[in-house]
Amino acid sequence: MLESIEVTKKFVGKVAVDGINMQLEPGHIYALLGPNGSGKTTWMKMAAGLIKPTFGEIRYNGEPIGIETRNDIAYMSTEPYFYDWMTVGDVGNYYQDFFKDFSMERYDYMIGQMTLEKKLKVKSLSSGMMAKLKVAATMARDVSVYMLDEPLNGIDLLARDSVMNMILQAAGENKILLISSHLVEELEAVVDKAIFIKEAHFAGIVDVEELRTVDGISLADKYRQVFAGIEVGGVQ
Amino acid sequence: MQYDSKVPIYLQVINMIKTDIINGRITCGQKLPSSRDLAVEYTINPNTAARVYQELEREGVCYTKRGMGTFVTEDEQIITGLKKEMAEEAIDIFVKSIGELGISIDEAIELLKQKEE
């Protein structure tokens, strides 16, 4: 279980995350939803151990986030993080050097499925190919928690299908998957839980099929309800 | 895969599978994919996929052989019943929309016949 206890992150002049309490359980794919600047990325970076909360704590199976939990939690950030000189094959080797749990076999399989060639230079990749490469490298790790920050941004329909496919193949009873996205509609059928983050605060968690079964509304409808009155989207 | 995001996904997938069984794309007694594979194939959450099989089993459309997987029933009667049930649903929708247009059943039958010719 991934647990966020009163997690707060302050940057100079700004509270990015404010007292977030929530629990993520294995066996679910969660959407992390909120407009730009609501604190989703900051929260994920804290769960990945890249930055530390100002107050509060994130725990994984009771263990505070740190060097140890990095072996359990894979995080894909929005920023590109490969060197220009690397080829798709080099990215695999680089990950293998970094992470004991990285499976080259799984990486090769996903790369093949997505028609990415190993000899291609990272520099030459289109944004869709780059997005697929980032997801493949992250999902080729064998961990219990996968956090993907905006995996669907700026990519075409076919690339989205492959990304969704990889996400679903990695899901399982013992895994926690967390996906942030602005593209709520794209996640409707894939996630089963959705967490709303509104202006740095936790603004609720819903069961997505229950929304449709009980209330007859879609996740996008619920999103509009939760965020109505504040500007949605905007310029990044 | 395109879904109506206001209608429970498990019901939509159940209907697709039932339709495939009725028109023979999926045959009696055929082994169905594991719920994990079903999730990938239909691009749905794995918990939704598990629910699809639970419901289909509850309705007698499928059954699970321990350690072997999920199979379509071999009972033709269930499939005939399924066809009738789905036809009724389609007719209900048709009758409702035609009613909203102020067209009587008799007029609708006449229109259907014209369509056939």
C-alpha cells in the first residue's frame, strides 16, 4: 500500500501540495487528475523519492520513501531524460545498468511490439515514438508501483493505443499503477479509480465503474463537477 | 476501442461478447482469453475484465474449468435465449425512438417493409 500522510510541499512563495492524505492499494489502476499546476507532478516526485516533503510523509508498505523504496517504485517523468547521443538500444542498456529489476527481454519485446528500432537515435525520434520509448523503459522494470506522469501527452491515437496496451500488460493483482493525464476521456475504460487533486489539495477518490453504474455519469462528467468554477487546462 | 463513457464498461463488453457468440464469431465450447488478456484485447481495466466473466458465468453463458480457463457454454438453449433477449433489447430501443417521433407500430412496420424492398 502506498500511503500519503499529511503530505505538504512548499516552494518559495507557493504551496504546491497541501496536506494530502490518501491510500493507494494494489490491484488497481489509478488516474491522478487535476488541472495544470494542481500538484500532481510534485506529489509523484515525492513518492518517487526525487524530492522531499516539507511536512508529512509518504510510505510504501509502511516504509518511508527512500533509497530502499526506489527498488519498488518506477517513475516516468514528463521531462525527457535520455541523452541525445543515445540510441533506443542504449536506453535499454542505460536502464539495465541503473536498475537491477530491469528486464531486457521485456524491453525488447515492447520495443518490437511498438515498431521502435534499436539502432534509432533518441534525437531523431518523433514525440509519439519518444513517448512510447519512455513508457517501454519504465514498464520493463519489474516493480510493484508504476507512476506515469502524462504518458499520453502530445502523441497520436496509435501511439496512445500502444501505451495503453503496455500499461494493461503490466497491471496485476499485486501492482499499483498511477497515471496522471489531462486526457480524462482516454482513461475512462482503463483506470478503475480516480483521484482528484484541486489546487494542491486532495479533492476525493472515486470508483470509475461505480460512477457509471450508480450515477450514470462518466469520469469526464465527474471531473467537470469537481473542477467546475476553476480554470481547466490553460497554457503550460 | 470506443465505449460510451456513461454506460458501465463491463456491460458494453458483455454485449460485444454475447453478440460474437450469437453470430458465431465465438463458437460454443470455445476457450476464452484469460481476464488479463481480455483486458488487453478490449483495452479495459483488468478488474472490469474479471467482472465481465463473473457476470457471464452467473448468466450461464460461460463456465470456468479449474486451472483450464473460461469456456463458452455448449448449451444451445442458453445461446438461443441470449439471441431472443438481445433482439428484445434492440426492439425496445427501436420502439422507443420511433415512439418519440410519433410513429405508430403499424406505420413503423410499413417503413420496415419498404426498407427491406
